[in-house]
Amino acid sequence: MRSRSGPMVLWDLGLALLIGVASLMAATYRPIELPDGHGRGMHGPPWRPGFDLDTPLPWATGPFLLLVVGGVALRRFQPRLGFVLATLGTGGCLALGHPIGPVLLAPAVCLLALARLLPVRSWAPLPVLILPMVLAGFWRDPYLGLLDPALFRALFGVMMLSFLAVLVGVLRRNRNDTQRLEREQELRRYAYEERLRIAREVHDVVGHSLSVINMQAGVALHVLEKRPDQVGPSLEAIRQTSKDALEELRGTLTVFRGAGPDDVRAPQPGLDRLDELVAGLRSAGRHVTVTVAGQPDGRLPPLPTAVDHAAYRIVQEALTNVARHAEGADASVRIGVDGRALIIEVADCSEARRPGPVVAGNGISGMQERARAVGGTLQVGPDAAGRFVVRAELPTVGEGG
């Protein structure tokens, strides 16, 4: 806003001077009465015959025109003061006999600024000044011109001009308020989505690592008395898992604190780290089978970064749920490509479960949100064999593909 203040000031000063000069010209070029009693110049421009270019102006014209110019120049910075000054200046000019013309633009543009910049309740009484302003032009007539039809014509024209200025100003203010509210809602929505993204990343990183650490600790306690020599590998796995989790969590928080989503330091693990993901479960004694089928050489085609990262997090959360909710169960991971979709299936290999509704916790909700974010779908529930399966279909090409 500060960068536009200079042009706005110049525009206001230019408009004020233009209205002032036009009002002065309108007051200077007056029609003269010809001998036959008709003013031929009444129906032509000022430079046509019939206009007196040497008509002296009253000395008070200058101060009133300065009020008009000052009011228009201040209309954006002091709207109420600007309108009052413009109205007083215009009323004074009309009282001195100026014709009804350009000088009436001053209160109109000031009224437009009032309606555009301030709430209606803060300036609603001010337009009452328009009535004495118009009456000032008829103060020489009997009864202030109340018997002159010209008064009512002038009053009607000024009221219509004022109404149009107020209408335009209110519409512009409403549009600006709507745009501001939309921007605020967009910022709040963006902040909410960022909080969800941070919570989802932290949940996936910490949840999986804590599940692996919990399993390794259970193994260590189990073999502590019977086979103490097996405690060392479990503790080493706990140390390595916690170290990796801390590094990934630190990297995630670093990105969210100051870097943008495209920062090269952003932790975006993909399916190329699938072996590292299942290593922790295998070291805890869980049997995890991984089957990857893509192109004829058995490798997956190149995936968009967002899809690759979402696939990794879905597999991570699905394995975490297996380790957390299916005690002692093994897991199988199948990843393949079907047309333009990446198919991910993660199933526990425990005994058949009782049929029942699936309660979507934070983990399942997070996986569904990740799938939707990249244009995919995700279903959870038991299959025909009774295994609990997480199945996701994610697009293998971006929007531009």
C-alpha cells in the first residue's frame, strides 16, 4: 500500500486542480445579454460570441475555490473533513452566483470517497449538508427560492449525483471487503492445511519409529534372561531407529520453520527407501515380504515426487498399523503398476479376523488424505481371506501428463 501512496497523492491533487480550474472557467465565462434580450452565447461554448470574458469575479471566489480544491485533495486521507470542506466551498461559490456546473463534482467525488473508505454509520449525517449547499445558490430569491422551480430541478440533479456517488462507493467498499475476507479465509485455510501437513509428517515419522522401538524393546526384554547375547542387536536396532527418526524429524521441522515446499532439503523419502522401511520390522523378528512389479525389468517407472512420497508414507503407516494392532503378525507388501495407476497393497498375515466395521483413526485418515492429495484413492478392510488390507491407487503421471 505504501508504494501506491505517491501516485494516489498525485492523482488526488490533479483531480482537485482540474475541478478547481473548471469551476473557475465556468464562473468566468458568463453569457451576456444582447440588445434583443436573448443570450445567444447561452447555447454555445465559451469562446463563441455572446460570452463576456472580462466579467470580474468577487474577491471571495478564491477562498471558496481553495476550499473546494483542498476538500478534493484530502478526500482519501481525511474523507469526512474533505467532504465538509468541499461542501462549504461549493455552497460559497453557488452563493456568489457561480453557475451550477463543475463545482458540484467536488462534493460528489468526496462523497464517493466517504462511501468507499468508511462504514456508513460513521458518515451518515454528513450528506445533510447538501441541502443548505444547494439553497445557498438561491439565497437572493424570495423565500430562498422555494417558489422557483429551478431550485427543485437543481436539488433533484444534485441528489441524483450524490446518490450515484454513494452507490458506486458502497459497491466498491463491499467488493473490497469481500476480497479481503476471501484473502483472510484463504490464509486461515492455508495455515490449517499446513498444520495438518506438519501433524501428518510428524505422526508418520514418529509413529513408525516408536512402533519399531517398542517391538525391539519387547524382544530385548524377552531374551534378556534366556539369551543375553541377543540383547545387543535389539538395543543397536533401537539406537539406530531412534537416531534415524530424530534426523528425519529434525529435517522435517527445519523445512516447516523456514523453507518452502520446493526446498532441496525437504525430506521427501520415496519407494527407493522401502528396504530401509521394512528393515526395522525384520530386525524385530517380523517377517515382511515385499513384491515390486512394474516394467518388464521389474522396476517401477519414474513417479512424480508427490506420488512417490505419498506411496512411501502410506506403506509406512500401513506397516505401523500392522505392528501396532496385529501383535506377532507378519506383513506383505505388493507394489505394481496397472495402466496409469500405482497399486499398493499392504496386508497383515495374521489369522482371520472377525468381520466388523473399520474404525478410521488418525493413521487411516492420514493415509486417505495423502491419497486424495495426489488424486488417488485408498480403501481399508478385510479381504476374502480375512486379512486386513490397505489398498491404494495413485496416479503414475502428474496433471500435466
